[in-house]
Amino acid sequence: MTQPGSPAALRRTLGVGDAVVIGLGSMIGAGVFAALAPAAHAAGSGLLLGLALAALVAYCNAMSSARLAALYPASGGTYVYGRERLGEFWGYLAGWSFVVGKTASCAAMALTVGAYVWPGQAHAVAVAAVVALTAVNYGGIQKSAWLTRAIVSVVLAVLASVVVVCLGSGASDAGRLDVGASGGPGGVLQAAGLLFFAFAGYARIATLGEEVRDPARTIPRAIPLALGVTLVVYACVAIAVLSVLGTGELGQAQAPLADAVRAAGAPGMVPVVRVGAAVAALGSLLALILGVSRTTLAMARDRHLPGALAAVHPRFQVPHRAELAVGAVVAVLAATVDVRGAIGFSSFGVLAYYAVANASAWTLDGSPTARALPALGLLGCVTLAFALPVTSVATGAAVLAAGVLAYGARGRLGAR
């Protein structure tokens, strides 16, 4: 029972299956429809190496997040872990990185919906999607889990169709699956950074720690399960598309999966792929708004953000003010920003967030082997962050610096 004066608690309704579905809804989203092309452009024949590297860093991060989430099953994810293990500043930095990075990612996903549904009115459709999904989240976490399950089912069916059509066509050639690195080591690293953007959704499971049943058991099981399924799906799709298009044509593709099924001799599949991409982006957007609002709630509880955002709705038991605030900011961004810039900036912020998660996990008691994964994850996050395009690194570093200055100003004002 909540004590008088303590923050209102969220309702624990999610089991392992629900948590895995929410993680899949975050990862198997618009990224798989869009990220392969710029990654292939960067890495050339090293695309599959970039995918493997992104998966390795994601695995390290997932294991760190799972261990920490079992110990600290509260809303906020790495914001809470950094605060508890490294100190208030590092928790704040993680929370700031997550909120600003994922808010940009929300805008990118909304714009992807608009681009596939109605290209001529992409911004208007994006804003409408944000408003609609914010309303769904406002109605309760279980409603969000049900909708995410339906979205994941549709997207997996579309991706399975793409794989079957491509690999079963006469246009498929295993010789195109060159695992060299014509883009050089720098290209492979940049591709891994771009592909990591599509893997990062497992954090959504950790940020929902306060709404998961038996979190010490559920979260460590759900995170690696969701990541494993996603890796298998991404690898199958990448191999299928590469076998038809090759790295050169894939790197120039505007809609790589649609181009692949067309080249495989199945133009009738193109509208299906377009619908799948739009539905996938909706799934990612739903889960992103969910996760950002929970981290906003945790930061508001600690007064790093306005305290009014810490309110929990008495009926729906969701952080309704945080959800409305996040939805409003994302709607403004969706009406004004460019999708490519949003993705690059988001990648930098997310990698900074996971760097703090790995540093936090490294402080846990354990054998040298147990510490090796967070150390590798930390190194991987820093390396991939600075391998991103220069504009993404510069913008991301500037926004993180702004957050640090705001933290320092708050400290000085509090000391007066």
C-alpha cells in the first residue's frame, strides 16, 4: 500500500510474454525497413560484419540491463541504475541522454509512418500518429501491450514473406553475400552504429520495471529472449535482401525491402511491404513513447524535471502528465524535423545511455568473467557513438553538454 506522501505506484500487470512483446515491438520496427540501406552504403560488403558487431554490443548491453533491472525494478531504467551505482550525476546524464535521444527517435518513427502512408503529407500523418498513440498509452499499460502484440504479429508476417520471396526467387545469388569489408573498418563501425539504432528497444523492458510482475525473474528472462528473436529476424532479412540486391544496389535503395521483392519478381508484394513498414513504425513509436514517459516520470520524481510530471493517474495508474508532455514535444518535432537527422542524433544519445548502463553493471559484485561483458559493452558503446557521422556526433555532444550545464545550474540554485 502506498504510504501518505510517497509517490503513487504503477500497476504490475506485465508477465514475461508481455515484456518480450514490448521489447520486440521496439526492436522489430521501422529500423529493419530503413537502416539496412545506409548501413550497406557505409560498410559495403562489410554489412553483415556491422550487423554482427551491433548485435554483440547490444548483447553486452542487454546482459548489463537485465542484471541491473532485477536489482532495481523501478521505472526509469538506466537513469535509476546510474544514480544508484555511480551517483546522482551519472543517473541524470543517462536519463537526459535517453529522454532527448528517444524523443528524437519518436519523431523519426512518426515521420516514417507518414512517409509510407501518405508521402505528400508525411508531417501531418506523423503528428496524427503521435496523438493517437499517446491516447492509447494514456488508457493503460495493458492496452499498449495488446496493441503491440498485434503490431508485432503483422510485422513478423510481412518480414517472413520478404525472406521467403527473396530466397525462393531466381534472382537470389549466394555469391552476393560477401563478408569482406569494402567500406573499411570505419565503414563497418559506422554501419554497426546505425544498425544499433534498430536493436536498442530492449531498454523498454527495463524502463517498465515498475509495471512488471516478479521483475527479478521476469526482466532477466525477457530481455535476452527479445534480443535473440530480433537478431535472428534481422539476420534472415539482411541475408535475403543482400542475396537479391547485393551491397551496391542495397546501399542506394530508398525502400530496400520493397526494392528487394520487386527485384525478386514479386511486384505485388510491394504494397504489402509498405503497409508492414508503416505498421512497424507505429509499433516502435508506441513503445518509444511508453519508455520515454517512464524515464520522464522517474526524473520528475527526483526533481530533475518538473515535479508535476511525476503524477500518476488515479484510475489508469499511468504517468499521464509525463505521457502528455512527451506526446506534445514529439508532435512538435514530427511537424518540423528531418528524419535522417533525428535518427543520427538519437543513435548518439542511446549509445551514451547504454555506456552508463554498462559502467553501472561493472560495479556489481561478480567474477572477472561477469565484469567482462559490461566492460566490452562500454567500450563498444563509446566506439560506435564516435563512429557515427560527424554531424550526429557534434549535435549529440552539444545536447549532452547542454544537459550537463542545466544540471550544474540546478545544483547552484539548490545550494542558495
